[in-house]
Amino acid sequence: MNQLELKNLFKSSIKNGHINNNHLLPFSNPQTYEIKIKEEGYFRNFDLVIALIHKKITKKETYYSSKQMSSKQTKYEYFDLDHDIQQNIRMRTQQFTEFSKNEKCKIENITFIPIEIKSDNDILDERLPNQILNAILTFGRSYLVIDKKHVIKRNLQILKLLPTTIIGYSGTEDYFEVLSIFNRCIMNGIFNIPKRSFIKLLISNNITNKISDIARIYQSLIILEQINQKLVYNYLFRVEEDLDTDFLLKEEIGFLNQFCNFSKLPSEKIYTKEIKKLIKNSRNHLITDFL
């Protein structure tokens, strides 16, 4: 079938609660969630975006559903929505604010689920990792719905390596099945700074050996990285003229203002000189030196 046919079947499956092996997606609980299915175009570059609007939420409530794996082990396969929501509102302010205004719902009750659909007529090629990455950068998570032809052992072995939850079509009516789960909402920075190595770097370069100074420098880099994430998440797939800039906190703006007082910054010439030096030194090495 083509993509439109598979998309319509999947939408029907959500409404009818026909997703088997589903311990992750709360589609089949209309008493708890209101489901909004947004077609391509509402959020650009996605086949579907499913918005779950929780009808009732309390501060101390945590949304876990568990599947008993053995008598000694419990595997949690459900969203930690309590944590996801707080972090997503913080880092992806624009998306949540806009949706909250349009749908007239509380911002803390929203969870977005981006869906990429691959029918039998679609080819699984190099575009798929980019589509998954776009979903993660935009919403923190990714979901892939594949047609029956793609639900074969060879394809699944490869697809399971990707950071996405895979849902496959059964080939019967509107029944689907969760085939693979990637149960993580990605909100951390791409670069995680190892604190112990960072301390050694500062001390060995005679920058400082005071714990208070080290902690201040380390925290400053973390804050700078978080600001960079906010810029990326909120600018992604947006027209610059339509972007509000109020997603930065007053304290974050004050933090950025401090950069104006730096008297000396590494220049482009210094980096160019260092690159030339590395290139020159590399010519003196033989291939056998590395064997």
C-alpha cells in the first residue's frame, strides 16, 4: 500500500486501540488522554504528530506503566511524563506555548509524539536517520511506523540500532504492533562534559586549582550549552521572523551579557595557525609509525 493508506490505517488503529504489545503509548485510554492527530504541515517535516493532552494532572503524580519481566525484575516501558514535561517545556518553549494557545489547554498537560511513516512503496534509505534526528531535536523522541514488507528480520535488525520506537503493520485490518522500544526522551546536550577530566584540564594548564572557581567555570559551560540547546530547539523548522525570543530567561540573558566584557578572545588567526602546524607535523609521520 502507499503512504496515505498506511497513515489512515495507523490513525484508525490509534482510535480503535488496535496497537498490540503496547506498553509504551497511552493511545487506548481516552479517559485519561485527549488525542490530537496533526497532519503533515502542522509541524513541518513530519508525517504525523500526535499530541496527547492529559485531562487531569497533579503535581506529585508520576505516569508509569510497568510490564513484569520476572519475579525479580520489572522493566518500565512507559514515559516518565512527569520528568519529560518539565524538561521539554524548559528546552522547547516555543512548541508548547504555541500548541497550548491554539488548543486552549494547559502547557504542562501536553506530550508530543512525532511519527514517521514508511509504506511498502517507500525505500528505507539514508534519509531515514536524518528524519529520526529531526524528530529527536524537535520533540526529544522518535517513532517509526513501517509497513508489512519492511517487517522482516533483516530490516528489523538494522532498524533496532536507530534511536526510535518501531511500530509495524500486521497486515490485518488496522492492527499494528510495537516491535522495538527506544524509551528515552532526549533532552541532554550532545556533549556531556566529564567533570573529573575537566578538573584535571584546568589544574594541569594552571588555570585554577580552587574548587569554587572550577565549579563556577564548569557550571558556566553547562549553562552556555543549555542556552545553545534552547536556540537550536526553538529555531528548528521555524521562520526567523515568526520566532519569539522570550524563551530565554532574564538570568540567561544577563549571563550572555557578561561575554561583552571579555577583553581578549581567541582569534580566527590563532586557529588557522594551529591547523597549519598540525598539518605540517603530520607530514613527518610515516604510516608504519601507527602500526
